Amino acid sequence: MEFVTPPPVRRLSGTDADLPRPAWRGPTGRPNGNGHSNGNGHSNGAPVFAGRHPRVAPASVAIDRMQVEGLSVDYGRKRAVAEVSFPIRQGEVLALIGPSGCGKTTLLRSLNRLTELTKGASTQGRITLDGVDTATIEPTALRRRVTMVFQQPNPFPMSVFDNVAYVLREQASRRPRKPALRDAVEEALARAGLLEEVRADLDHPALRLSGGQQQRLCIARALAANPEVLLLDEPCSALDPRSTQVIEDLIVKLREDVAVVIVTHNLQQAFRVADYVAFMYLGELVEYASATQVFSAPREERTKDYVSGAFG
């Protein structure tokens, strides 16, 4: 494949992420930016990696939050994840990519022990949160520290205010009244980029919000617990392009305060938001590297085939 070098993109310092990101060209040597995309970032046999989120500054410091060490997950006799290891850091967005059924979501759900709720599931290996084995942390407490937002927005059938306040009330030893929660609720909504849109009517039913607003409300609800890690399982797959852009901008901003792990089938989305990428295939971690490395000069042939659209 032939590459052409665009202007440099500022990313995390101290790694190959500082290198300029080349634009993919198809077999003809022509850029694929005008081709027809299938929604996964593939176009005319090659991915279209165009358009970057403007990052005013790279994340200042990357802080280790979680370590995945030799993780394997089995459903009965079927191995879904095979001996996977990588770090998860605050200050970075980690994107899990790969074809359907490759173990991405199973891996994501293992990070806060949701996998163990599936009948017949078993895990081996070790996952730590701030150096503590997650197997020793009470599951509810773990899920407050490692929170998840799912593919379909799932606000509770109550007001915008009460959706966020629900988490705060669950954490309190005594049930606090509404005035005592207002500041914390508004802070969570502000962090999720939703406050200005709903400030005038926090009693508005959450189910009447738009799809994109509902997803940001779910993110606000997750952030209300002040987690160390935020897990996002294809958070934009049900949203229109405008709402997707808003969520992606939010993800980039949030990485300063919380470690973010996102599962996405959209390679352009991974290109836009991720600092590091883990490519999964048939349960194996084929390649873990900076987004620059994975999308411009992957080390593994299977990674190159996937990001170039040869399969997926």
C-alpha cells in the first residue's frame, strides 16, 4: 500500500503516537475519501480514516488504572477470550476493535465482572484496579468504580434529575433530599455535556429526550459515581451522525479525568477518538499499540488486513 503524509496530529507524547499519521490509499494509489463507506470505516476495499477531533492539547499525564494479565474467558467449552494482557490508563482512550464475535464485548464486561453474571461463564487470569485484584472487590463497589454505558441508551423511566440522583442516593448512607443533590447532579450533567440543554427543566421525563441526549444522560449517570474507569460498549451505534460527533467530542474530553475503554465496530471512530487500540480476532489479542501504529503501520498481517478492509 502507498501512504501519503498529512500535517502532524498532536497526541500523547513519549511514544510513536507523536509521529504524523499517514492517510490510507487504496490499491490504485488514490485516496479513498470519496468512496462509499459501509459504516465500519471501510470504503472501496480500504478504510476511510478522515477527519480528526481537534485536540487543543494532548493528555498531560497517563496514570495506570487497570492491568489485564493473562485473562481468559470461557462459556462452557467455548473460549471467548484467550490470555489477553494490556494496561488501561487514565489520560488515554483505549479502543477495542475487531470483527463481530471476536471477544471485544466479553472482554469489556470482564473489566467490572459483568461476565460472571452469564450462566456457564468462567474466567482465568487477573485484572487489577489501582493494584487491587478485582476478584477481591465486592461487585457492586467495583461497578461504581468501573462503570459501563451500553449500546442502546437505557435511561430510567423517571426525570432527568432523578436518573442521575439515583446513583447518588444509592451511594449515600441516608437518603438525601433533592436540594442536597442538585450540585452533584448538575456537575455530572455538565461533565457529560448535557447540562445546558436540560438545565431549565431537570424534571423533564428522560424518555422524552432525543437518542443522543439519552445516551449522554446515561454517561452522566455513570459519571455521577466518580469512577476511575468508564466502559463504553458501542455507545454511538444507535445514534445519528450529529449525536455521534457530540459523544465522540465528549469521550476525548473525559479521558483527562477517567480511563476510557470503548468497543467500536467503526474504524473511523476508533481513529478519531483512540489513543491506543487493541485489535481482537477469534478471542486473541492480535495487536495492542498506539492508534498511530495500528492504523498507519501495523506490525501484524492480520491487523493490516482488518484495518485495510480485507475482512471484517
